[in-house]
Amino acid sequence: MRRRPSDTIPLLTAKWLGTATGVSGAAIVALNLGVVVEGFGLFLISSLLWTAVGWSQREMSLVVLQAAFTAINLVGIYRWFGP
């Protein structure tokens, strides 16, 4: 796969870290390993990284999607630790 001219090293790093943390979070939650909050934490990191990528590339649909995922992940973390 060829690199897009707009993909800088920090942007590529954010994309791959966002992908890795998202997949890892999904695996942790799906496998029910008893560390669900860590899975939500990884999802949150992934969402924030992908929000930054979407913002830097002016992809507003990606920003909106990841902002929604960020809110959902924060709710999940709150419900895990909250009252």
C-alpha cells in the first residue's frame, strides 16, 4: 500500500497507534478478561487519536464518528468507576 503524500510520520504514527489500541480494546472487551475498563481506556485512546487524524485531514465525518465514540467510551469508563 502506497503512502499518501499528506501522511507525515506523526500522522502515520497516530493512525497505526489508533488502529492498534482500537483492536486491542475490542479484543479485551470481547474476550471478557475481567479488565473491561482497560478495554474502554484503549478505545478512548484510539478515538482521540483518530479524532486528531480526522481533524488534521479535514475529514469531518471521521471527527464526528470518533467524537461519538469518545463520548461512549467516557460513559463506559464512568459507569465502571461511577456510582
